[in-house]
Amino acid sequence: MPSFPGSLKVFVAVEPCDMRKSFNGLYAVASEKLGENPQGGALFVFCNKRRNRLKILYFDGSGLWVLAKRLEEGTFSWPRPSSCGRAKITLTPEALGMLTDGIDLRDGCRRAWYDRGRSVRRVSP
């Protein structure tokens, strides 16, 4: 994960996003659904419905960046739309780093898929 200054705003879209969207599609979601100016220098974070892929939109002053991450197993600890009642939440860059590194932000522990020291077996329900 690239590092960003601590003063940078991070907006997380709570609703799932179509991961086929790229520069223009994510720009439209950030401006229309989240109500923010994508060229304002903030990070905009989007996740898919299964919560195993995310994309970040960032304008650095000269152009747009789109960063993407796909988990090989497990899911991101993502806020549920019904739990917060908003289209977006705001995080610090440090919290975004923890989110992408497998930390469950609700209780501060690593998700099971993140434990790299031992293999994680999936148990069928």
C-alpha cells in the first residue's frame, strides 16, 4: 500500500461498486453518489459486493490514479450500508492502511485470512 500524508481525507463508499468501473466511472460515483469533488485531493475507496476487491481513486494534481487490490482469499472488513445509514464514511490514511492489511476495524484484530504464519482452512457451513 502506498503511503499518504496523515492530513489526507479518505472517503469510503459504503454501497458496493461495480469493479468494471475505472477512471470515468469511479469519478462519476465519487461526485454524484458521494457528493464530493474527486479533484479535491482526497482518496475515494470502493469495494465490490463480495468484499474481496477494492479500488481507490486519487487525483494528485496532474491526473487521476486508480489503484486496485484483489484478495486471493477472505474478505475486507467493510461497513454494511444498513449499519451506518450513509453513502460514505471518512477514514484516516492509517485506518485505510489497516483495512487493506487485514485488520478488522470494529475490534482491532486480524481477519483469519491475514494470518500468514500458518495455513487457514476453510470450513464448510
